[in-house]
Amino acid sequence: MANKQRAMVNQRLYFSRLHLQWLERELASEQLPANIVEQALGESLLFHLQSAYRTYLLELAESYVLYPDSLERAVKLQELLAEQGKSAAEVEQLCQLERGPSWLSPLLSALDRSVPLSHPGSGQGIAVVHVSSADSASLLETGRRCLAGLSELIEQQRGQLEEW
């Protein structure tokens, strides 16, 4: 049975690559002030990277026959697996990345700073990622590192799961 989340993860990684390329192009063109470009495109880049990560957690959960509504951190998936008497090396690897300084750290700290926006009483909403001027200096490099790290990790872990 195909994992329903896999296509969404791939789409979010693709969108992240597009936004990173767009950010690079716009910064190089110098047609707009860099802070405006970084704020507009940086937010969308981080949003797509976060979405790819969170959806990948759901993909992993589904591969272990767990179907949570949402996951923001690997530690929550680890708890769900433990409740079923299971453990997963892939999830442990993600937990280690979440705990220590890694390419994943800036992505998670941006997620922690995101502001949920919703219509009162609707229960529906989105999270807006705020990119501050302090983030702007290294936004491009952070985006590159996060995209490369996440893409490589997902490819490696998927390969291991397919072998298993």
C-alpha cells in the first residue's frame, strides 16, 4: 500500500526548492530592497520546509500504521510508537537532530516563533512564520542547509524503510 503522505512531502520539498531559487534570484537582481525580499520569500521558504518536515513525520507514522492528525516534532511520534510497544531508528535519528544543534534547529526555532492565524470560532487556521532582520543575514544559507539536510535525510530514511 502506497503511503499517502509521500507525494505531499515530495511536493513540499519541490516548493521549497522553487522558493529558494526564487529568493536567490530576487536577491541577486537587487530590484527590491533585500529586507522585503527576505521577509516575503523567507517566510514562504521556511513555511514549505516546515510543512515538508511535519508531513514527513506523518509519512513515518503511517509506515508504522499510526494515523495522528498532525505531528510537529519527532518526540511526539516516538511517544506514539512507545505506547504501541514499538520503536523506530528513523524516529530516534530525528529526535537526536531535534535535540542538538543541527541543520534542523533553525527550522524548528522558526516553527516555535510562528504565529497561528485563524478566524475566530472556526478552528481552522494557518501559522505565519516571522522572519526578523536578525534571521535575514543568514536566511539564504539557512534555507540551503535545511533543504539539503531534509532532502538527504528523507532520501536516506526512505531507502532504509524500503530495504526493511
